[in-house]
Amino acid sequence: MNDKPELPSQKDFAVAYKAIALARGLSGDAKTVGAVILSHFNARTGQCDPGTDRLMARAGVSKRTVVNATNELHARGLIVKIHHGGNGFRSRYQPNWAGFRQLVADFESGENDDEVVQERASTRCKNVHLDSANPCTLTHIRNSPKKLTDSDGAIGYVRSKRSEDKPASVDAERVNGLVRGSLRGPRNPYRLPPSVAAATAAASDRLAAQIDSLSETMRTMLTAAVDEAMRQAAVVEEQKRQGAGLPYLIDRVQSNSWRSRNGSVAHDA
């Protein structure tokens, strides 16, 4: 690693936080400490040397946890720890910006491959005609009159007992459903179909579980920074690809944080 640290662009910070969240096998404490270290990186000078006590306070973990987390980040090549030496034994940290970019690029490349497979599958299905699944065909078979032959050879047709003068049971069930719905309150005219609603609920549950797996410090930060619109957008990302909701949230939060803290720096540059 070069002695002179690489100075990241504004986009690199968002990519770095996303890469930390996506890193498979990286412990939750290492992800939290890594995010804290990235927040201490000076984009203008390249300086990044927060003390152990500072990392302990910001991450809300013990000294042993900080040491283990920084060693884990160093071993994975995500954030290199360089010892200054001297009485303070203070270390400086050099994020691997190129490694972060590659990790995220690999993730997004896999996401594009999934979309290509889905598109090909749907295209092939368009050329398949399922005549047996046609509702009109099934209705015709169910409502067709039955052909009877008498012992003397006479032929006649008998309609099924579901005649027009007797309302179908489905109609009664529909009325009962409307009554129950009116008791519960006004219906939402934009309610999603059951399958879509179930997929959305499952994605929302997965996103909540991902957030719960973070440290208390990270959960508190996300809770304070994420609004409902951002959460809904993260659920959509989670629906598109399992595991993508949390990285999307962290990406949005860190991008907003960068713009608020370093807007003047970017303007001067």
C-alpha cells in the first residue's frame, strides 16, 4: 500500500459504505467500526487516524472489539491499519477505495445477470399458449349441457343444477366480504394484489431483520436519518434482489451525510 493515501471522490464514500455492508463474512462489529473509520477520513488531506478510545465511543463497543474489528478489516484488505509507532501506539487507517469499487461492481454485475435471466424466461413464456388455462374454455366445459341417450334411442340434453334462477354461492360470499370490509373501515382503492402484497411484506421483514442485526450505534444512526420514503425505496430494492435493501439505505444515508458535511469542500474543488 502506498505511503501517500489515495484521495477519494464524493462517490467513493458512498461506494465504500455500500461495500462494507455487502462484504460477506464480515462481522457486524467490523462493519460498524469500518463505517466509523470511514467517517473520520479527511477527503482533502487523506488523514485518517482516530484513536482507539474514539472508535470505542463512536461504535459503542469495547477496546478488544475495536482491536478485533480493525484486524478483521485489515485481514480482508478493506481498511489497512498502519502503525505509527512511538509511545502512543496510534495507528492510521487507509481505506482500499479500489477494492470497495470492485466489490460493489461485482455485486451489481451479478444483479444484472439475474435480470437478464428473468427477461429471457419471460420472453420464452410469451410464446407458449396454454389453451387449457383459458378461463373461457373451463367455463364452457363446466356450463355445457350433458348429453343423455334414452333406452329407445332418443337423445336429450340436461342442464346442470346451477341455473340462472339461482344465484351462485360466490355472489353471497362477495356480499359477505363487502359487509365485513365495511365494518373494518374504508377500503384502499390502491390495495396491492395478494401476491404482490406478500412479496412486499416479506421484503420489508427481511430489511427489518438486516437492520436489527447491526450494532446499536448503526441502528440508531439509521433510525435518525431514514425517512419513510427512503425506507419504502429500500424495500423495493430488497424485492428486486434479496440482501440489497440495507446497502441501499446505507448508501442513501451516507450520500446525504456527505453532501451536508462536505458541500463546501466539493464547491472549492
